[in-house]
Amino acid sequence: MTPEELRALIAGGESLTAEFKSDQGPLSDADLIEIVVCLANSQGGTLLVGVEDDGRVTGLHPGHRTPSRRTGGFHRRPHRPAAGSRG
């Protein structure tokens, strides 16, 4: 995703396939997993952690800025659905 595409996604707001989550709390691993599973069980989509519901980019909580072994770095690998898949 290019910076321009990211800005357009944020400007479009949340939808069935775009989810913004604040990480100021920070989000727990369980919350992140639940969100990813919900997206996977629907139409698929894009999760932007560190973006508020109103589209303000507030960034990641310091504890989430470095990939951990637990997450496998899933937040760093973009999902590219296979042709004909639901997302």
C-alpha cells in the first residue's frame, strides 16, 4: 500500500472492510486477535492500529512498536488474497 492509498483509506473512514483501532491503551493481544478473526470471518479487510475512529493517526503504543515472537510479525506482512478468494 502506498502512502497515498493509506491516506485515502483513512479519509474514507471505517467500513465493513476498514477498521481503525486506537492503541493508546494499549490494545491487548486478545483484542487484536479478536479483531483480526472478525475481519477474516467476514469480507476480509484492513486493520489500521494506531488510528482513531475519527481518522486521526495517533501511532502505536510503545509496547507494540517492536514485533514480538508471539505475533509472528503478522502486522508487518500485508495480506494479499488469492484470486477468487473472499479476502
